[in-house]
Amino acid sequence: APDQPAPPAIASQSGGCGVAGGRMTDTRRRVKVYTLNEDRQWDDRGTGHVSSCYVERLKGMSLLVRAESDGSLLLESKINPNTAYQKQQDTLIVWSEAENYDLALSFQEKAGCDEIWEKICQVQGKDPSVDITQDLVDESEEERFDDMSSPGLELPSCELSRLEEIAELVASSLPSPLRREKLALALENEGYIKKLLEIFHVCEDLENIEGLHHLYEIIKGIFLLNRTALFEVMFSEECIMDVIGCLEYDPSLSQSRKHREFLTKTAKFKEVIPISDPELKQKIHQTYRVQYIQDMVLPTPSVFEENMLSTLHSFIFFNKVEIVGMLQEDEKFLTDLFAQLTDEATDEEKRQELVNFLKEFCAFSQTLQPQNRDAFFKTLSNMGILPALEVILGMDDAQVRSAATDIFSYLVEYNPSMVREFVMQEAQQNDDDILLINLIIEHMICDTDPELGGAVLLMGLLRTLVDPENMLATANKTEKTEFLGFFYKHCMHVLTAPLLANTTEDKPSKDDFQTAQLLALILELLTFCVEHHTYHIKNYIINKDILRRVLVLMASKHAFLALCALRFKRKIIGLKDEFYNRYIMKSFLFEPVVKAFLNNGSRYNLMNSAIIEMFEFIRVEDIKSLTAHVIENYWKALEDVDYVQTFKGLKLRFEQQRERQDNPKLDSMRSILRNHRYRRDARTLEDEEEMWFNTDEDDMEDGEAVVPPSDKTKNDEDIMDPISKFMERKKLKESEEKEVLLKTNLSGRQSPSFKLSFSSGTKSNLTSQSSASNLPGSPGSPGSPGSPGSPGSVSKSTSQMAAITTKGGLVGLVDYPDDDEEDDEDEDKEETLPLSKKAKLESS
């Protein structure tokens, strides 16, 4: 049974395996015997050793397997000259002993398998190089003999009294491919189907229910023969309704179905534009009815029958291809269609029918081959489908607009460049309000569905249109530059209008679920633009102060919307663009994030993790300007967060930056050492260079002091405060922090007050553990940034980093700042920046 699942291979074992009594110790012939059970699983019948010899009782060469445990006979099987043996995976031999009895031998070694395989091939006269000794056939020997001896299948005479006999013949022929073939040929040659349909009329007139049940089984069986020639007869104009009638009398149902009544009375063919070609009209009727048979009349095919209906699927498919081709070639038909679509005099019901027809027409085009689809959409484009859609989308009828949206989606998915070219050309003649792309944005914004199903679809289409990956770049023009310039000038203000309208205050003016969903969709597209567009979106965000407005949504009661706003900012920070960074710092745009973080309290949720991840990114990527800004303005709000090392790490990064500014000599010293480091790799390292590698700041984690490994592990464990301890501390301080927050204006207008409001007294260190407090430069020490006494300054006595290295008995103190450095703004200048200057951006 080569088509059966392979049995498990025998496990290899080292050493010899012997049968009781020492009969055999050769592992090459060691096998497991398997049989296939009713559940198509292999059962292990035991392990033994196989041999081949002549067995008198069986009158032939046989395979013998004796158990290795007691020498009993596990298998005795004659090598039949006509049995199909198959070798699999070099160590398996599989065959069928009888119709429902499959056997397999799994060898421990390939050599033993090859030896037995040679014996089998020798008996059958086959070359041992083959993997299967006989050609597989589905039929039994008797059936093959019958098929070879008889030239064709003789059908019973088509009479009412013999319907049961005919039904049994059809049912018995279906399992065999050869008998199916002969039955199909007999049905074709003798005009048998039409005779059966004549008997159907007789049975209906006589109300012969038994005969009608037999006809149902016969016609269903003919469908499963899967022959195009039979379908052409059954689906002809004169036969198809009678075929559907036969299929109404399912024996498994208590009452017959009314399929013919539905097709003739309920389902009406609407000719929105008169079709002059009778062949085309007949093809449309036929396709609808066959589709109805497939979807509604025929019972759901079983797993075994599904492939038998493949020709029916193909029949429908090719009919649709023919219909599209014939309509596409009828220029008068398409011209009339688009003329009536755009004519203001066309009544609403007629226009709805026209749009639905066009939608179905485009859906049919999906069956075309790529080259034919190209010609199809080119024809529609030449006929003016996009201007027509523009007219339709501007109408009041919601159903018409919905169908037009579906048509637009076909066009965008097929060729977004064609749509972009059209909207750029129409922008030269029309106002922004009636541009096609703006109409699409407006429909997205005005979607009345509570789940915004239509808005989600339209947002996907917009995303496709503004995706630079599918934009063309030729020698003469660059579509990306032209289209994005057009989009940001004419369309972006329409897209962002709901966002700007809802964020005029410190919190969203409308915060219902549907509005939140819409704003989340808009933010998703804007985030995509930040990632894939360059200066266009950057100029728009900075000039329109978009990020500040987006961060207002951090105060939404809907967590998903607040996270969308945070993700938008995270995408901007991820670009590490100093233009964006300066904009964020100038407008104090970390305030809404810090406020949301503190309001989230000690809850360990997605908001908490996402905010920490953003600050962690700033720390890991060492974005110096943002690091300094966060520590100088928000350290007092964040210093107690010690269940992660992120904020402590940011503070250490900041202190290292200040050290470099205060001690320029360290930079020159480091430069000398770095030059030595690269120039003198070939020789033995000197002690100083060994110190360099041991204290290289790139290798430091969180910018901490380098300590011996055992101490470092202990130190990390001590510093990591469990979240439960943090939650207890937060509860004690919650009232104090909330009181401070209430007094603090976090809108960005009076940011220096936020910076000073957390400094009513010298706070305790970030951690209470002695190991952390012993670290020089621990955050929260007197004189740390934000304290009234020395705003933005760091005490040199506490900010020096002491790095202790132990290598080969050498102990030294080393401090090396980061490799790359960047000019930071003068902190005194930042601190003394007038409030009016900082508030200017707020009012712009």
C-alpha cells in the first residue's frame, strides 16, 4: 500500500541483537513488523529477524520473521509475483497482503533492506533499482479483465420501470475511473440524458415519487462524472430547467424544493442596458442558472466528491470569461452604460441598477488572465470609469456610493498608478472639495457603520495609493515626488480635519467609541506616512503642530486610541531625526506621555510597557538631545520608578554627557587612547589598553560602573526592585504626586513650572539598597537637575563614574565618555528661556 502513511522507522541500537537460542545476531536483518489498522494507523506487531526461503506449504519463496524474544513466527508471507511491493526511505518495505490487510517491514539497517528487496525483485523478475515492483491500479483483477474484454458499457433501455436499475448502474460506476469513462461515453452517444428528462415529465405527471427519487440519484451521479460534453447537454436552453427539476426531489428531504419556481418567478433578469446579442444574453442566463445549481441545488459535496465537480467550476469560470469578453467588445453597450451613469436625468433606481451591473462586471473580470485583465481595465479607463465614479460618489444614495466604493477598490488594487494619474490631472481643473480622492476620504470619515467596516476598506485603499513601494520612477518623471506633493497640498488637510477638530483642548472634545475608532484609523495612516514618506510628512507635522495635537489623544478614555497616539510619537522618535527632536523639545511634547505614565499608576499593562519601551529606545540609541531634555524636565516625576532600570540609565547617560562638557580634557585623552587602540592591534596589549577594553563604554550595560562579574550580578539583583514593592511605595506617594500634577500645567505652555514643581525638597535616592546608594552619581542626589538651587546642574563630586577593573592583578580608575558626541544647547540658556517664547508655538 504505497499510498498509506509510512510506519515509524525502527530505532537503531548498538551491539548485536540475537534471537533466543542464538539463532541470529546480524542486525542487518533486524526488523519491526507493522500492520495497518482500521483508523489508518500502523500497529507494531513485534521485533524480530527476517529471512527469505522456499516454504513448501505456500508453494513459493516467502518472507519469514521470527521474534527476537522467543523465536516465535511473527510473519510468514509468500512473495506473490503480482503483488506491488514498495521500498520507502531505504529502510521500509510496504505491501498489501489482501484488500484490507497492509503490511510493512521496517529495517534497522539499509543493507538488510536491500538484501530482502533483491529477493523480492528476483521472484517478480524486476530490476532491484526500482522503488515499486508493479504498476498500481484502482480496479480489482476481475474488473480490469471485464473492462479489457468489453469494448463499452451497455445501458439499460430508458424506461420508467428500469429507473432503479439505471440508478444502481450509475452509483456502481462512480468509484472506478475506467467505468466512469465508459458510462460517460454511453450517455453521450445514445442521447440518454434527454430520454431521462422525458421520463421526468412522465413521473411528475403521474406523481411517481419513487421514480423521481431515482431520477435525482441518476442526475446527481451524472454531475459527478465530471464531463464537459455532458454538461453542455444538461445546461442547454431546452434541458437545464428539467435538470434543476430532477434535483428538486432529494430522497433525504420530506418535501421537494421549489428551485424552478424561484428561477422563473422570483429571480428576474434586469437588462439595465438592452443587450442586442442573443448569444450573449443566453450565456448570461445559463451562467446564472449553473451558478445557482452549484451554490443552491447540489448538496454540499463530500471530501471524496469535491474533486469530481472540478469541471463544473471550470464551466462557470469560462462562461464568465466569455461574457466579459463579449461585453468588452460591445462599444455601444459600454458607451450607453457610462452615459446613463453620469446623466443627471437618470432616476435613482435606474442608476442603482447601472452601478450594481458595473460592480458585477468588475467582479467577473477577476476571472480573467493577467493580459486580458489589462485590456479590460484599459477599456474601462478609456470609457471614463474614474470620472463616472467621481460623479456617483458625490450623490446622496448610500447604496449607490457603497457599490461605487467597491468598484473603486477593484481599480486601486489593479492599478494604483492609473488612479493617481487621474486625480493629479483633475486637480488642475477642479476644486479640492470634489476631487475623487477627497470624496473617498469624506466617505471614510462619514461612515455610519458603528464598526466602521467601510472606513477600514477605504483606509486600506488610501494606504495603497500613498505607498511609495508601488509608485513608478521613470527617466522623465518620478511619480512619488509628484503624487506626494499633490496629496499633501490638496488632500492631507481633509484627512486630518477630524483629528484637528477633536484636539483643540487638553483632552478630546468627543470621546465616543465610533469617533475614537475613526481617529485611530487616521493615526494608523499618518504613522504609515511617517515611516514611508520623508520631508513631505515632516514639514506637515512641524508646520501644523500635528504631534502636539495627536498627543492630546493620550488623555482618551479608550486605551487603543491613546496607544495609537503613543505609537505615532514612537515612530517619529524611531527616525532619530534632529528636526523632529528639536520640535519635540521646543514644544515640550514629552509632557502628555509622562502625565499618562503617572496617571496609569502602578498598573502593569500595555500602556505602561509601551511608554517604558519608548524611553528605553532613547537610552539604548543614546539620543543625546532627548536624553538631556527628559532628565532636565521630567526627572523628578520619574526618579521613583525603579522596577526597571530605564530611567536610571537615562540619568547616567545624561551625567556622562555633562562630564564631557565639563572636562574636555577627557575627550582628548580618550582620542589618544582610541588611536593607540586601532594602530597597535598587532602587538601584545599593554596594561593601559587592557583597561580600555575592560571599561569600553560600548560594552557597559546601562552605562553602569564596571565591576567584577560576581559583584555585578549581585548588584543588578539588588537594584531591580520588585514591582510589588514599587506598587506599595506608589500608594504611599500617590496622593502627593496627584496633588503636584493637579497644580502642574502639562499642556506645554508653562513647562518650566512643571520642571520646578517636583522639587519641593531633596528626594530620596532612586533605590534604598546600600549597593545602589554607594554608586557614585546616584540619581536624586543634591544638585540634581531640576532642583531650585542649581537648575540643570550636576555636582561633580557625585557625578564622577568610578570604574574598577581587575585583570592580572591590575587595579585602576578609568572613566571614558561615549564615542560619538554632539553639541548640546547651552543649559543655562535653556533654563532662562522666557515663558513667552516657549508659549509661542502653542498659540501658532
